[in-house]
Amino acid sequence: MSGAGSLIVEGLSVAYGDALALDHVSLSVRAGEVTTLIGTNGAGKTTLIRAIAGLLPIRHGQIVYDGQEITGRPSHRICDLGLGQVAEGRQVFPSLSVRENLLMGAVIPRARSLANATYAAMLELFPRLRERLTQAAGTLSGGEQQMLAIARCLMGQPRLILFDEPSLGLSPAMASEVFRIIRRLKDQGMTIILVEQNVAASLALADQAYVLETGRITLSGTGQTLLRDPRVREAYLGL
Amino acid sequence: MLTQDLFEGVTPRGKMLFTAGLGALLLLPEVADSYLISILTLIFWFAYVGQAWNVMMGFAGQLSLGHALYVGLGGYGAAALYMHLGLGPWVGMLVVVPVCALVGMAIGWLGFRFGVRGVHFALLTIACAEFTRVAFDHITALGGSGGLFLPVVGGRGDDLLMLRGSPQLYYYVMLVLALLALALCRIVTRTRLGYFWLALRENPDAAAALGIPLLRVKLLAVGLSAGMTAVGGVFYAFYYNNLFPDQVFAMGRSIEILLGPIVGGIGTVFGPVLGAMILTPLGEGASLLLEALGITLPGTKQVIYGLMLVLIICFRPAGIWPWLAVKAGLVVPPGETDLREKGEAE
């Protein structure tokens, strides 16, 4: 898990039919940092994540990862470059076992040769999964499924991870466990883009943060700056 | 060892039953009358094409309601090559299988490229089968709507190469084809590609996020499924010796193809076989019974199939095989193996 993995998004626009979901969004993510996106529902956070991952057609703008332009590349090519994704809503393969889900994470060529070692490391990092290896992933609790989704993503040897609402719908204990894991990944040098409805926790973790409102970036700064910003405090922290 | 691999997760009892059943089927033509042989040939045919359809829907989750297209193209293609160029069915397959695979992939590509998914994609497959049917009605070189008839060459004994001969010959050929399809599916579900299909079926978004090249993986499923079905079409042409666009390309045929896997167990490898073993005798038996009673009711078979489908959907939505296999102790129940077996066991 080396530190490379910077990302620059420049003037990105994405539309669903005629509806513009992202309007000239620009942001830059430095390698090894946590960059948080906050915004209300429908602001375009998930759209931005999916566009970066190559899952949505892009209307304008460009995305540069590690100095390489990746705009418009198919998602599996983007994965190959080390850009991983933990999608919203714990997207495990429900009828596959935990073990199969994990192995499925090491699909890309670069990850395949390292699969065994990473698999062992994941069982260290997520002891709960070890107890459930042969169980169908759909039968796990919400928190366990999220752990599995994160572990599966790590099996792909990413250098940058896009997290979309990783604590959504989890118990407070599980949510703080997720944040603990994200912090740990950050400490290991992983670049992280984090979309979270838990604004306070995610800003506390963030090096850089952006506020997204109806498809535009309206505010940006360090996590600490935004935590103190009266507009953020009023709109997103209810203070 | 290959056989060990093929029977992985099957209990000794399951293996014994399979071997005994296969042995009986191999010896049966010695004693059976031609009617029974024709029914069993039909069962093998539906087991085979059901298997082919299952590759696309059961393994990769892409619904096709137009598989008659590949039966028809395969049948007409091989028949045309035989009648006009004198090429036998096996050589013909070398042509029609890739052609059908490509046709399938082209339809798949159109659908996937323009985001036609799920039910709408299924409608696209119907449309393609239907307009091909209409087109063949008007291709006079292939008989048009009046049908295409293959010359029946008699008195030369069984000719495996040209697929001309006795009911026994067709029986054994179709049995072998069905077994090959069964083995192929068993193998392919254990490959990386098989797992990619599973991921695609279970959660396409997650599969894409992991770097699985979805388009390629989908096209391979459609291509394999269509190519396999084409072989079924070639057999059909040489077995019945006549082809009518209204019959081979019919929507009803597409439906008949997919009933077996649904009844037997969609996404399982043995399901299509079991489904064919249940449905075909049921349909034929009902017709026979009514005939014996002196009643002529067209469409009996369809009604029986319809009822069967309703019962399955109500009581065993995953199909009969997953339930039966565990209940009768034919496979190791899921959870008690290293779940590689799950594809078959559940």
C-alpha cells in the first residue's frame, strides 16, 4: 500500500439526460490524504464517485489519476490503475460465501498474484470475517457486510479508495469501527475520497474537504477549517 | 483428475445414481420401442438447449426470450450447407456455431451498448427472433414459409458423419451432446469466467467496481449460449428433416427452451436436465392420455407446462433440483463444503 494515488478532477460535468448532475466540478486530491465530500442528498456526491470510477459517461472535463488521464476509460481499466471503490449500500455478492467475495476482489491482474497474501492480511484486519468464511455474504449483519465490502476492495490492491457512505445504516459502534479502519488505511498511506453523511466524523478525518451543492463545489478547505466554518456548522452540523 | 473435478460435491449416492441412470440410458435402445426412443431423444434435446439457455440467464443473469433464433439459424444454416454444398452437419457446425455466437454477441452488444437491460433486453431478443422468422418466410432459396426439406437418404445404414440414420443413432448423438453440454457447464462454472458471471448476475455494479470487464463477460455468456444452441438447431434440422420458419423461430419454441431450466433450477448445472426429464414426459404423457380417452384437445401440452410453471413459481421458485439434490442426498449440502459447490448445490 504505497502512497501514490493523486487525483485531479477538472471542470467535470455529468448529466442524466437533460438534468445536469455535476456542473464543472474541480477538485484535487493529494496522495496519502483523506479528502471528504459533503453535501445534501442529491447534491451529486455519488454521481461524482461513480464518474471517477468510470461507471458514468462524462459530458465535459477531465479526470487525471497519478498523472494519467482516465476520463472516459472503462471501469475495469480504471480499477487496473489502483483506483478502488466501496460503493454505497454494502454491495456484496449475497449468495457467494465471504471467502468467495474476498477472492472476487482480486480480479485485476496486478492483484491476482498477491491474492493469497492479501487474503491472509484481510483476515487479520477483519477477524469477524474469519469466523464467517463459508457463510453466504447475504446472511451477514450490515456491519459485517460493510467490513466485507471494504476487505474485498482492499483485495484489489488499490492506492486510492472511493468510499461512498460507508457508515450509512450502521449501528454507532459499527460506524465508529468503519471510521477506525479508514483512519488506519490513511495511516498506511492510502489515498481516500470519502463521502459521508456523518459530517462531523468525516471532517475530523479529512485533510481536505469540499462542499457539493446541486452539482457545484461551493466551499472547500481543510477539514478543520470547514468544521469551524459557520455555513457548514449551520447547514450540515445543525449547530 | 477431471472426473473427480466434475463430480466435486456430489455424494457417493449421487454418483451412483448418475452412473446407473446413464448406464440404463446407454442400454435402453436395445429394448425400447421407437416411441420411447423418440421421447428420450426429445428429452436430451431439451436438456441440451436448456443448458445452453441457462448459460446466459442462469449463470450470467441475462434473460433471453428469443433463443429460437439460434435454433433456427443453426438449423437452416446447416441444412443449406448440406443441400447446396453437400457439407455434413458436423462441418456445418463449424460454420453455424461461430455465426450464431457472433449474432448473439451482436444483439448483446447492441443491448448493452445502449443500456437496454433486464426485461427490455429480453424484449430485444424476442424482436430479433421474430423479425428473423418473418425474413425466413420470404427467403425462397430456403423454402420460404413453405418449409425446407432435407433429403432422407435411406438404406445406407447409419451414417454418423452425415447424421443420417436410425432413431437409435439420433438417440445416442443427442445423449452425447447433452452430456457434453452438462460437462462443459460444470467446468465453465468453475473457471474465472464462471465466477465473473456469478458476480455479474448477483450485483453488476459491484462487479464493475471490482474491475470485472462487464461488457466482455456478458458477451462471452451470450456468445457461448448462442453457439451451443446453434448445435441444437443443427441436430433439429437433421433429425426432423424439415424446417418451417413458423416452427423453429417461433416464440413458443423460445419459451419451451427456457421452461426446463426454470422448472429444474435456474443457474444450476443439473437443473436443465432434470427440467427436461420432468416436462417432456409430462407433456407427451398428457397428450397420450387424452388421445387414449378419445379426446382431441389442441394445446394440452402448453396448458400442462403452464400449470407446472405456476406450481414451481409458487412452491419451488429456485427450481426442483436444488431442493431435491439436498433432500435426496445427491449433493453435499451448501455450507458443509468449501462453498465452491454452491453454484450447483443451491
